[in-house]
Amino acid sequence: MTKVLLVEDDALLLDVMRNILEMEGYQVIVAADGLAAYQAFLHVQPDIVVSDIMMPNLDGYGLLEKVRQLPQGATVPFLFLSARTERADVSRARELGADDYLFKPFDATELIRAVRARLDRRRILELFDTRAAHLQTVIMLANAIEARDPYTAGHIERVRRLAVGLAFALNWSMEEIAVLEFGAILHDIGKLVVPSKVLRKTGPLDEEEWKLMRRHPEEGARMLEGVDHLRPAMPYVLYHHEWWNGSGYPFGLKGEAIPPQGRLLAIVDAFDAMTTNRPYHASMTAAEALHELERMSGIYFDPEMTRVFVQSYRG
């Protein structure tokens, strides 16, 4: 449960704010002055601090300074509450590292929105910090995939770019898009277990070779299963060859039974395959590939996602 450290020396206002936040599902820890709040911070390590400024023993500015000096307090959102609206007060709060400033009097909706906005921003920043920390390893894996399949050079980056563009057009959240990037980069990781002679074959695959190739979604998912920060990307790896009409693999899922991650990636993966030269076909123009996607909408591809992709690509 998200923990809110609420600091206010007005007992009535403190009680009202606590009730508002608890009704929203937050765990609220209260303190009546800055020193008590600092001790509470050390003990509970809250997800956000909501604090008055003018308080006995230690004011809000002093509390913020002490919190920011702690390693665990450097990035915790800090929301000031105050009746003081002078520019100098706001400037000082910003200089000390306050994240927001809510002026009294405020209503319940303003308080909830302010708290939620700061928590959402922190979650996104943490997500992208994690993404940056792991992206280099993921790109190294992707390079290993492409090194074994020279006919798809650049495919992974193009699929990543197309997938992100489609996700934005579909109004996916930033958290979803961050996971999508990993999924797009790693969607063919299972090809690491496919024999090179199959990957490099210039002619049609025989039945046994197709069996080997069709293993790559499940093999890829197994590779990611034991890696905590990559596990959310597994649906992209596992389902990107499932078709809308149920004729895909590995499970023959149909329609909306296919997770949306797989449906999205199937479209951009196919578009890139159609618009690049492969040993078994010459490339189409983008216009020809878009027309082919429209023709196969509702057969191989999610109709609504296909419509959005075609529309956004054409601009």
C-alpha cells in the first residue's frame, strides 16, 4: 500500500486530510511537527511527504532539507501545503527540492490530484531509470540475434520504432510503452536456439525446419521467465506470431484471446518483413504493404489496431 507521511500542526485539518487520503486507499502516517515527521520518515520510509510549512520545533523547510540529505529521501516526492503565497516562499521551496506547492484553502479533489500526480511522476521516473539500466544488456542480446540471422539486419530497431509509434497512436501509457520497447527488441530472442543453417537458408523451409523455427516464441519466453525485469515483456515474445483467425502459432489463439501485446507486434513485424528484402521475397513499397495489411485485417491482424496503424503511418 502506498504510504503518505502527512505533517500538519492544525489537528482538525490533519484529521480531515487523513480521512480524505485514507478513503483513496493510501496508508497515512501523521505527524504534528517537523521533528516528529523526520523520525517517522526514518521509520516508515514513505512514498510521498505532504507537509505544512509553518510548524513548531522544525518547520517544513527544515524538514525538507533533512529529508533530502538522506540517501532514501533524495527522490521521495515532497508536497508543501501553505497559506503563504509570497513568491519568495515558493522560490525557496523550489530551491530546496520541493516537488509541488498546494495553497490553503484547498478542497479534497485538489489534494488527491496533487498527491496522485506526484506519485505517478515518481513511478514513471523509476520505470525509466530501470529501463535505462537494463537497455544496454537488452540491445546486446538483440545484436546477438541479428548476428545469427543476417537477412534481418536492422529488423529489430525498425520493429521497435514502428511498435512505439503504434502504441502512442493507441494511447497506451508510458509504462506500457517502456515495456513494449523491451518486448519489441527481444521478440525474436528465441531464434538463438534455432540452428544457423535454418536461419540462413535461402530457399523454402521443409517441414522439420519449420518445426524448429516455430519453437522460437516459446523458447524466447522461457529465456525471459527467470529474469524479473524482463518478464513483463514475455507476451511480445510469446504471441507475436498468433493470427486473428487462429491460424498462427504457437497456440493457435484467435481474436481477442490473443493478448494485445502480441496483436500489436504482429502488425509491425509483418509490415517490416513486407517492406524489406528477404531471400524468399523482394520488398514491397510501404503503400503496397499498407494495402496488404488492410486486405488481411480481420484475417491475420486485429482490425482496429490495423486501422490505427495504417491511418497513423499514412499521416
